[in-house]
Amino acid sequence: MQLSEFNQLSETQAQEFLKHCVHISSWVRTLSEQRPYPSKHTLINAAEMQTETWTWSDIKAALDAHPRIGEQQAKQALSAQEQAFSQQEQALIYQGVETTDALYEANLAYEQKFGFIFLIKAVGLTHMDIFEALQQRLQNDLETEKQVVHEQLAGIALHRLELGIESD
């Protein structure tokens, strides 16, 4: 979508578009309300600044709406736009049975330890990169991991916004 189109959407349409990037209502609402944006750069900067205001409660709610990495069935609950973003982001993940099983088992261990799904900005990562990151992050304490998840979710949201908006 062109930036000018985004700027001209109704409030509801703009918020619906932004929800495809991340399910954090304060971020969606604020970015929608701050329109019009004079440039894509301004929009991305505003979006990045808004990620810094996210609380753990915001992030946890977004995680609850996010599929596990590599999980195909959970992706079916996503909107078409979110499915497209997810497919692009996980393009290098080989979906063989062994890979799926290994990621599933590691995800379960992660969820047991931290109480939420493993999240990583998967763009450009292979299944081994993700598996190694998951194993490494299992060594984190809860507060460190919450910060890592915040950074990863912000990276995903900004990447999706960057992909979804074209400069005029």
C-alpha cells in the first residue's frame, strides 16, 4: 500500500492494517491517530518510538495471538496478510518432519520455562539458526528473556510495517 493510501484510510481501516503488523492496541491506535505521515521514514520512526512504550502486558497479549514458529496449524487463524508476512519471514525454515518435531519440542521446553511462546524475528534465518537461538535463549533468566522478546516483537512489527507501506 502506498503511504498516501495509508494516510487516507478511515481510522478503522488504518487500525486493521496496523494490526497485521502486531496485535498491540496502543501501538495500532497511536500510529493511526498520528496520520498523516509526510514520509515512510517518519512513519517507521514513529512506529519504532511507540515500540518503546510497550508494557509486558501488551507484549504478552500479542504473544497470545501469535503462532509458534514453524507451526502450520496455528497460522490458519491468522488473517491473510498475517499469513503472507509469516510465510515471508519463515521462508528459509525447512518444514521436514524432523525439523518440525525438534522445533516443537524446543518450543515446549521454552514455554514450560518462561510461560509464553518462543518468538524470534525469523527473516533470513534457517531452521538451524532458529533452533540454536532457541537453545541459547533457554539459558536466559525471565527478565532477560522478556527484554529479548520485546526486541524481537518490535523487530517483527517494524519489518511488517516496512514491507506493507511503500513510499509515494
